[in-house]
Amino acid sequence: MHSTSVVSHLVSLRASAGNSAQLGARLSALIGPTARTPGCLHFTLHHSLTEADVWVISGVWADQSAMNDWFSTPELSIFSDLMVEKLVRSLDFQTFASVTAPQAQHAYGVSDARLAG
């Protein structure tokens, strides 16, 4: 189903009460080293404009292998550390593959007639 090897991930974190600034500071330490990781095409930290305790990390990788290599780096222990230190109330980690519009439409059996209107 996937035409390219590009993959991505999103990590959504919600800080525990009173810990948003500290969480953001800790997460920001991932930006430089990860952006220099082989196969990393884009890596950013986002802070919600509407919910002060919500942070999102997004990464785009040249392929699954590069992303998996990053998953095994020591820097990723930050996520378990944040949970143990109770700085994070919730954490959701998702990975994705890029798909084209025709691939997505085909996968769900959507006809052109249903898309038009």
C-alpha cells in the first residue's frame, strides 16, 4: 500500500499538573541530537496553543530502518524517565507510513464519484 519508504512518528505528551515548562525543557534536549541522526529528515517539538500542558514531537525519517535505529538510541530513555519522574500524565507514541491519495482511496474502496461532492 505504501509508495515511498518515508515514515514518521508523533509523540503526544500531556504534562502532569505544574510540570509543563519542565517537560518542554526536557523534550527540547532531543531536538539537536535527533535532527543530526542519520536518516532523520525533519524533527520538531510543538507546544499546544490551546492547552498549556500538551506537547507533541514529530519526526520524519528516510525509511523504517532509520526510525527504528533512533528508537534504540539511549536518548529515548527520556520517555520512561519522564514517566518515572511523574512529569507526564499521558503519553501516546504513533508511527506512520506515507501514502498517496490514490492509495488511501483504494484501501478504503472510495470511488471518484463519492469524492466529488
